[in-house]
Amino acid sequence: MTEKSPGLFGRLKAGLGRTRAKLGGSLATLIVGRKAIDAELIEELEALLLGADIGIEATGVLIGDLESRLSRNALRDGDAVYAALREGMLGILQGGETTLELPSRGKPNLIMLVGVNGAGKTTTAGKLARQLQDQGRSVMLAAADTFRAAAVEQLQSWGERNRIPVIAQHSGADPAAVVFDAMSAAAARGLDVVIADTSGRLHTQGNLMAELTKIARVARKADPEAPAECLLVLDAGVGQNGLAQAEQFGQAVGLTGVVLTKLDGTARGGVIFAIRKKLDLPVKYIGVGESIDDLRPFDPEAFVDALLSGEA
Ligand SMILES: Nc1nc2c(ncn2[C@@H]2O[C@H](COP(=O)(O)OP(=O)(O)O)[C@@H](O)[C@H]2O)c(=O)[nH]1
Ligand SMILES: [Mg+2]
């Protein structure tokens, strides 16, 4: 393991509790101290990985690698399996720009958060605002989920917690107009970032996608390079189903990355491998709780170590 603050590693481990219990624990039972490795063990490993929602493609890559090492006699004991698995997992998770692309251009950068209802968009907007402020950036929130009145209030309370302005209109207002207003207001005030919280549900899925496309198109009138980032917010608990959503959102607005929420307490954290394998999008942040500090930049190495650590 590389140098990581124990606090952060500990929290990540605790957050991944159920996934770890399922994967890390059984993995340790299966391979630690093992003297001889055979095809049967690799098969058991395959079932374990699939059970942790790592997905068929990613599991195929990991198991294929173990099999070829086995045939080369390069898997002599449990430690070698563990090391190979760790390396294979990192190979899948690394790659892609995992930090936000927010150039200083003397103009506010727009970050759009998209995803289905309940995925954690509004909460992520609040947590991300804190994170960016901690990096010295000035942030404004745009309440582009105008479908439900409660959504605006929820974002306003995140604005208060962060002590930052929230641009909102009445419910039912045109979300593209809200985002355009926010970008103009942020530019006038010299702010660095606008985070747009969007709706996850409209009368039909087609309406929602058309609305998101329009938000991006109108935003480009204020800034041809907008949105600087368009992040798909995915609930880790939905497992493989989440991947189907990604394609639709990707077609409506070009996605630049994923925020995987609710990694605390889900048994399905392995879905992060399936996301990397299937979507080829970087995971930029992970959500490990509901409070303002519970968003972490995604660090593949810390994640794999936390996931694989068998001890409590
Ligand atoms: N445990 C946990 N809950 C979260 C996380 N992110 C969001 N939530 C909760 O999930 C629910 C839906 O979140 P919300 O931001 O309203 O989703 P939205 O519909 O996409 O805007 C709320 O109760 C949040 O507190 C997370 O990382 N961990
Ligand atoms: Mg919301």
C-alpha cells in the first residue's frame, strides 16, 4: 500500500464494509496461506467476483489473467494470486482522467450532474461544492431540477450549508434558462464554478433526455466550451442495472465521468469495475455517506486495497 492517511483509508474501508465482507473476507479465506493453486480455486474465485457485482467483462479479464499465470506456473501460492488480482484490478480501474477538468479561463466552468431520481445528484452537488471550496474555488449552485418544488429547497439548504449562492426559479421553470442565468450571474460575480443539479425524472424518459440536451445546448450560448464536466451520478446499490442508464444519459449529453454514490454499506461496490470495463468513463468521485464531507476523489489504489483487505 502507498502512503495514505490512516483516517481516510479507515473510512473508506468502513464505508465499503459490506462489499468487503463479501469479497475481501471470502477472498482471504480462499487464498491466504494457500500453498498450491489449481484450476478449481480459480473457478471459486470467479464465482466470488461475479457475486460481488464486478460484472462478466471485468471478471473475465481478471480470471483470464489468473489462468494464463497459472499455466505459466506463475501462481505458486495464495500471495501470488492476491498480488495478481490486485494488479489486475488496478489495471481496470486506473486510466482516464480522475480529477475534474476545470481550467482557469476567467470564466465560470459549468459542471452538470445527471442521473436518475434518487441517485444522489443533489447531495453530490452539495458535497462537491464543499470540496471545490476547500480547493479555493468559488462556487454557485443552479437548481435545474425544476420538476419538483422540494428539489429546489433541498439544493437551497446545501447552498446555506456551503454559504454559497443558489440560482433558482419557480418550479416548472425552464431548467436551461436557470442554468443560463446562473452562468451569467457567476460570470458577473467572477465565480469559478457553477454546479447544475438536474432532474432525474420527467413525464417520460424521452422528455428528460431532451431537456438535458437543451440545458447543454443553451449553456453553450453562454460558454462554447460548456459543460466543462458532465458527471453521471450512479447509485452503487443498483448494481449492474445502473449501466443501462449510463448509455442513455451519454447519448443525451456527453459524459466526462461518473460519481458513484452510496458506496457506504452496499454489497455491490464491485460495480465500479463493471463501469470502467463497460463505459470507459473515469470514476471521478465516490460518495461514502450523506454528510457534506462524504465525497472522496476516487483513488484506485486506496479503493482496491480497502476492498481486498480481509481484516475487519
Ligand atoms: N448513504 C449514502 N446516502 C446517500 C449518498 N448520496 C446520496 N445519498 C442519499 O440518497 C438519497 C437521494 O439523494 P438525492 O441527492 O436527493 O438524489 P437525487 O434525486 O439524484 O438528487 C438522499 O436520502 C441522500 O441523503 C451516499 O453517498 N451515501
Ligand atoms: Mg435531486
